[in-house]
Amino acid sequence: MEWSELCKCISVILQKTRMRILELLKDRWMTIPELIDELKISRNLFAYHISILEHVGLLKKKYEVRDKKIVLLLSANKDRINEIINEFRERVLKRLEG
């Protein structure tokens, strides 16, 4: 991954609202209404943050049937988050040592 792309991914993770979303989703699946209720933000702002997280591959999606309705559930993509953080750490250490 290019350095600029890696830095962009790190900045996506570190933004306050997006970090909170990832924290909520780290060990569980949640619906969009559940997340919005927990975060206390507007649907538009939520959609903005989710689109950014999706763009860099930080979310997993699945569908379930609940009360005869198909529901979208989201969870944090921990493998991708670890990949980004580990690569960033390695590259920073390399730059500081070099």
C-alpha cells in the first residue's frame, strides 16, 4: 500500500465518530438503527461515516431475517484494521530507524 493511502486509512480510523463506530462493532453485529441510537447522530451523518469506513474496507456486512424482514447488520473488519495498523507501525518504525 502506498504511504499516502496508508495514512488516509489511519486518519479514517482515528476520527472520533468512526472510532466509536468501530468500538461498538468490534465484537458484535449491529443494525443501522441500533448504531444510530447508540451514537446519537443523524442518519445523514451516520451514512457519511459508514461510507468512509466501507470505502477503506473496515466494515463487514451480513443480512438476517428478523420479524419477517431482511435486516442489514454491520461489524468491524478486525482483520483489515489489524493489517492497516500493523503496516503503519512497521513503516513508521522503519522511517525512524532509517
